[in-house]
Amino acid sequence: MGLGSLSTISYFRPSNLKILILDNGEYATTGHQATTSGTLNYPALLDGFGLPNIVPILRNDSIENVRDKIQIWLHTSELSVLPALVNAKAPSLSNITLHPEEIAALQRTYKD
């Protein structure tokens, strides 16, 4: 989801929408490079978009505090956002060994 989506969501305010943001501070798809999100203030950013009911989870929150915040987020009866800074790391994956032509052939095989 891009940042422009947040302003659209804020404008329409669907009451049944819950947004969960999990930020582990790295780009897993391009080799686990660090992001700049460590300097980002998610509550301030989301508030700037006019999003209501922001329930941030911080890396140093106790498990009890995390559970309480998740319950608040889940039981809010309108649009709510839960940004969570997490320590989880994406698994290391090997490169795909197939050539593009082989991948295309496999996709055609499973077309039906």
C-alpha cells in the first residue's frame, strides 16, 4: 500500500477497515537492506493523514501491553490502524534457478 492510499482511506473512512502495519526495519525482497523507517514516527504520520484510532505497538512494549493494544484495535467499531515495530527477520531464501522461459512454460502448464 502506498502513502496515497492512506489519504484515500482517511477520506472515505470505511468503518469495517483495520490496517495492520508490520515494520521490521528492512527490505527483505532486495537483500535485507535497512530501511529508514527507524526514524519514522508512525502515529504522527498517520495522524497527519487524518486517520483515527491509531494504536501503536513499540519494540519495548511488554507482551501484556501488546495484547491489550491488539484487543483495543480489534474491538474499535470504526476505522483503526495498528502500526507495529517488530524484530522479526525474513527468512533467507535462495535465488530462483530457473530461466524466465522455463518459468513461463511452467505457468502455461498450470493454466487450466
